[in-house]
Amino acid sequence: MKVESLRDLYLEQLRDLYSSEQQLIKALPKMAKASSSEELRAAFEDHLGQTRQHAQRLETIFEQMGEKTSGKKCKGMEGLVKEGSETIREDMEDTVKDAAIIAAAQRVEHYEIAGYGCVHAYATRLGEDDAASLLAETLEEEKKADQLLNGIAEQLNMDIPEESVQSEKRVSKTAGHRKTAA
């Protein structure tokens, strides 16, 4: 699709977000299953329901515009999901793995916050008030999901065994000494 106007860009970005949401609908159950923390697992399961609602809101916007949801696959989200999958497969202590999964999930949330912030601004500028309202609702939910993950991360980081924390401190100090000697 050739982008010749703000409406074209808006439509392209909506399709990108729709692709992102579809990818997350497949990825979130895997993240939930890989989480050892019940709180983190529940957060992913809850967010899966929200993600389905986000996709439905986008479908509503496409219907209102008389457009189809189909477009190219969002490569940005594809990369973030792939990175998250690699994290899930890594061999780590449970709380450390949960912290790594949260980091991957927060990258996803930040990507979505950026995307929804842009399309909300486009919808507002284009006078698409109903769409702008739906997009603002999704944007706020993405921000809340990020805040929730942040809170869980802070708690989990406190639960990481001291030997894991100390091990990292020794590696960091050793790496620092190597840099100084070079």
C-alpha cells in the first residue's frame, strides 16, 4: 500500500497493530505457562483477555472505515515475540527467568504504547472521534499493563536468591577489571 496521506498512514498503522495483537494472542499463553510466579501467570492470562478486546476494537474501527484488517505482518512485534520465545527456552533459575520474561513483556508493552499513541493522535486529527475513543481506551490499558508488570518485577527482583544476585555482581566486577586493564 502506498502511503499518500495521513489516512493511509493511519490505516497502515492500524493494520500493523492488528497484526501485533494477533501475534500476542498466540504468545501470551506461552508466557503465562513459562512463568513460575502465580501473580505473573495471572497477569498474562488477564492481559490475554484484554488483548482479544484490543483486536476486537481494531476490527470495529476497520468496519467503521469500510476497510479490511489484512495487511503485512508486523515485523517489529514478530522480533519482540521471537526474543520472548528465546527467553522462555533459556535455562535459568525460576525467579530470574520470570524477571527476564517481564523484561520481554515490557518491551512489547512499550512498543504497543508507542503504536497506540500514534494512531490515537492520527484518529483525533482525522476527526475519527469514535475510533479515537476506542484507541484511547486501549492505550490506557496498555499503560496499566506496563505498570502492573513493573510492580511485579519490583517484587520478583526482591525474591531473586542472593546467590544469583551475588553471582552477577562478581561477573560485572570482573568484566569491569578487564576493561580497565585493556
